Amino acid sequence: MSSPPPQARPRRGGRPSREETERLNEVVREHALRLFLDLGYEGTSMDAIARAAGTTKASLYARYPSKEAVFSAVFEWAIMRRDWPVPEPPPPDLDDLEGALTAIADAAVRRAVDPTMIKFSRIAISHVSRFPELARRSQTVAVWPRQQLVADLLRRHHATGTIAADDPDALAEHFLGMVSGAPARLASFGIVRPPEEQERHTRELVRLFLRALRP
């Protein structure tokens, strides 16, 4: 079980140092993210965020003018992290095409069905009219690095003649949608395949994708 986010340390007096300011910013983000995920947007207040972070409401408003600003900033900060909600694995061996695609697919599915990511997706979807840019970035920022990795992998093997991939960027998008799109949709309704079943499903999709690319 993960430990609770740290509390801000009170300061005796004087202006906080740059390190202390950044530390407080991190504490505020951690606690705000947890509250939004646990209580939802409507159920979270600025008072609750300030109390959880061990700071004052005035200090919180000095950083963020409104709850909307906290929500946007905190969720964008979360999706930019490579360790959230689960750490990204190291890049696979790009010389092994099937093995690399399988590893990338596994990582995509693991992120898509993580309970924290499911909560995140539900909140982003339920508030899409209020935060349209956040909903868009939650998809593009989270997916793009992995999509770029798949595209680069396909270019690498297209150049050797192993596969025919004339539009690797489009193929990468299709691949990730194929392997992780359905698990993500099912997970949003509380349906998650058992690990063994999901593993078989992923490997079959990888083989299907590769058969379509063989020259």
C-alpha cells in the first residue's frame, strides 16, 4: 500500500527559500491530486486541499486563483509524470520487433487499466465541457511518447525490409488503439480481464498486427 503524500513543514518565520517553495508546491499537488481522485471535482474544496497539504488557504490561493486552476494544473502535472500512475518501463530491445511491440503493448494496457488511471479518465470525461483542453491533453500527452516509440520501431524495421510500414505514425496510432483502447473502455465500466487472459489477448493482437505488415 502506498504511503500518504507528505505534509508541508511549517516555517518559523521569514520568506521561504526556493527549495521550500518548490517543496510546498509538490506537497500541494500530491494532496490535491489524491483528493480529486478520491472525492471528485465537486467534492473537493480549497479548504480541504489546504488542510491536507498542511498549509493555509491564503497560501494556496497565492499559488492558484481558483479550484479550477488547481484542477487543471494538478492533472496536467500528473499526466506529464513518467512514474504515474505506474512507472514506465525502460525501452525494449528495438532489434526484436515482436518482443518490443509486446512489451510496449503490455505497458500501455497496464497503464490503461490501473485503478488510478481509470478514476482519472472518468473525471476527465465527466468534466470535458468545463476542461476541454485537459481532456485532450490527457490523451495526447499520455499516449504520444509511447506512440512515437512504436513509430520509430516500425521505421527501423521497415528500413531493413522486415515489414512494410509506409506510414509508421498512423500505424503506431492504430496499434496502440487496438491493444489498449478496448481494455481502457472496459475498465471504465469496471471490467478488467484476468492477467492471463489479457496477456493472451495482447499477444494475439501483436501477431495479427505483424501479419498485416509482413511484405
